Amino acid sequence: MFFGPSLDLGSPYVMPIYVLLYSTIGDKAAANLIVRDQSKTARGLGPNSSCLPNQPYVCSRMDTAMVEESRGSLLKVSVVTGCFNSADTIRETIESLLKQTHQNFEHIIVDGRSSDETLRIIAEYQARYDGRLTVISERDTGLYDAMNKGVMLAKGDVIGLLNSDDVYFDDSVLSQITAHFADDIDGIFGNLIFCDKETMSKPLRVMKGKGDFRLGWVPPHPTLYVRKPVYEKHGSYRTDLRIASDLDFMVKILTDQSLKLYFIDNFLVKMRIGGESTNGMRGYIKSLEESHLVLKQNGIKHPVIFNVCRMFRLMGQKVSV
């Protein structure tokens, strides 16, 4: 089989492409998610148009940039970073946050008892945080456990995750995010770039735009920022999963009819290639296995079709920006 013997999902994953018709996936996936796109008004859809016919995920609204910017400056953002022996990369992560033009944030770093210079490097930046840094260092069961600890400590209005080997795309990211958190918006996401592990200067893959959840699309998790009540409602990340716990969380919010997400059509995060889910074919096979389980447990019909769609999306991702 194409995926190798360790993928115990059966031959349905090589079914013909015509089975990808999303109409067979079921009603739960067609939740009342509203992805608001600030570019719609510019394309002549009208300042207050409602959801477009046959496109339940795309809405537009009046651009109130000045009001949103003022409101956004009041929002406190909790940025959670899980790390373990991250001395080679943690400095870049910290610098990218401290350079943000939106300074109303707190940084919660959850370290898994690193044995390298990670904690010493973090301590170098203590003064520059001016009281906005919280660090805990204790043994954990992995990244998702660290993320859960950080989310529990968060005191901000909005919570986002910045991995210890990732960086923000530029210094305006938090300003963009907070400026678009209108009262009726529960979460925001944007575009993601996968870069080379060594220099972070070579774009290798990109995740751009929004799509249809029924066709295997989910937002890039590192770009997702949600209000704290979303975590309070949908719980923590599952620690029994190695790769797909973020997918589990996103499926829950994407199928929650009461939540609304806003899409920012800009790059927000640069992510290093080489993580658990991007580490070659073995990592992708493990990702498929776990995502299959997650989809079934969340009541998504035909998880095989969903994953096949995800495969085609992956193959279609561009190599350059």
C-alpha cells in the first residue's frame, strides 16, 4: 500500500477522487461557522452583506478599521509557548514577540525541565518583559500537556500559541489580530508559512486562504487565536495524542454553531519544517492515523473522505509565497 504497513486505515484511502463530493459528509460538518473576510467589501459585495448563497462559511462586514484598532489596543493577548531543550530557537521566538507593535500581552512559557541553555536564555529577557512573563519549568507529558498548563494560567482576553521554534511573520501580527476582534468574533486565523529548519529564510510550503471544512480544510493551528471562553467551553488539548490534538480542538470549534471566526488574509506565523506532523512520510502517516480517530470520535461522517481531501490540499500547497 502507498502509505506503508504502519497505516492501519485500509484501502479506502486510495479510492478514486470522485468520492470527494462533500455532499456525502453530513450535516454536522456544515455548522454555522462564519469566516469573515475583510476583502469582500472591496470586491463589491456590500458593506453589510450576509452569508453568500451556497457559501455558508463566507460573510463580509463593514470595514470599521479605526474603531477596531481602538478596541484592539485594549485587548490583552496571552501567548503560550511550550518548550523543551529549545536553546537553538527560543531566542528568535522571544524576539519576535517582544517586537510586536501591540504590547498589551503576557507571555507564558511552559518548559519541560530543559537540560540545555533554554532557561538561561529566557532569563536574559526577564527585564524586557516588564512583568509580562510567566515561566514554569517542570516535567510534562509532551507539548499538549505544556499547552494546557499555559492556557490554564492565561489571564488575557484572547489566547494564542507560539511554538518555541516558530516566529511571527512581522511585528504587526498581534495588532492585526486584536484589531479585528469585534464583539461577535470568537476566533481569528490567518496564513502560515513553513520554512527551512536552519535559517527560516526559505519558504517551503504555505497554507493560504480559507476553505470548506466539509472538504478537509481546517485553519492553520499556529495562527489561531480565540477568546478564553472558547477554551473554557471546549476543554483542553488531549494528551493521549501525539500529533492530532490540535485537530481535535479545531474540529470542536468548527462544528460549534455558536462560534464565529474571522479570516485575516495575511501571513501571521513562520513555522519550521521538521515538527512531529511535518517530519516526512512517517510523521504524515501518524497524523493520518490520529486524525482518523479524532474525526470518528467527534462524529464526523466519512473521515476517510475528509483525510483524502486533506492529502490533496497538502499536495497543492505552493512552494513559494
